[in-house]
Amino acid sequence: MSLPKVNSPRILRQLESIQKVFQRPIRIVSNKDIPYLAGYNKKGNVVYFDRNFNPFMSWKGKKVDIRPFIAFHEIGEQALMNRFRYRYQQAHHIITHFELELVKAAGIDTRAYTRFLHPQIKGIYHEKLKKIPKDLDLRPYKDEHERTILTSLMQGTDIRTFTRRVSPPHFKRRH
């Protein structure tokens, strides 16, 4: 599987065709246990944030709520998967680029934004998942072959009883 070129005319046309999903009302829920940081329901009208997530980033002396950027990412990712049948990795790659463009347009340094987010990405293998939404879309975990997380989510078992990883697979350092 190859990752698409995010600024290609085809991708830009596809993003334009899904603009309506960004205009729909969505509900933000912040009291659940969500693997890594955020997720969405199967219908695409709820974005879940992990209950331990701090959404307020300090930037130039102000507190900035970054949930709109992440909600854009989650809703766009799902729309690309639904409409164009992208795999999770492809949709995530595309929408992350445009999420960072929104962050930049808001006057926030993208490196500072990323540095703020990375430590908050849930240390999934160090915490028990207790409050999992029943309608959480599991496709990202299936596409990433996260069998441990899927087992825990579907059976309600303590993920800490499985083999542990130190960090999520997509944030491993490459040397």
C-alpha cells in the first residue's frame, strides 16, 4: 500500500467533495477511555476524546483549545475512509497534512502543536480501559492490526494483561 501525494489534484478534489462533513454538527464527548487520544463513532457525528486529554495548549501567552483541529482530523479521516475506501493509514496520512495546515493558518507553530500532542497520546498499555464507547469505530485499530487493543475493546479486558509496547506503532522512532 502506498501513501497518496497529499497535494495532488485528485486528493484536493476528494477533499473538496467531502466539505459537507465538516459543516455537520458534531458532538464532542470527553469522558471516555479512547486508545491513543481521540476517535469517532460509526455514524461520524460524535468525536470522542480520551478523558485524560488536556485540550488547552499554551501558545504565545494564551490558552488555545486544540479540539477543533483534532475533530477536523477525526471527521475527515472517517469521511475519506467511507467515501473513497482509503485504508486507515492512507486517510490518516492525508488528513494529518491538512490538519497541520489548519493549525498553521491559526497562527500556531506546527512543531509546537505536535510536541504538545505527542506526550498526551495515551500510554495505552499502562492504563485500564474502563469507559469505552459502544459505538466507537474500530476500523483504525483493525487496519493497524492492533489485535491487543481490539481484544481489550471488544471483550472489556484489561489491556495491561497483554504484551506491552512502549509507544503507539506510528510514533516509533526510526534510526
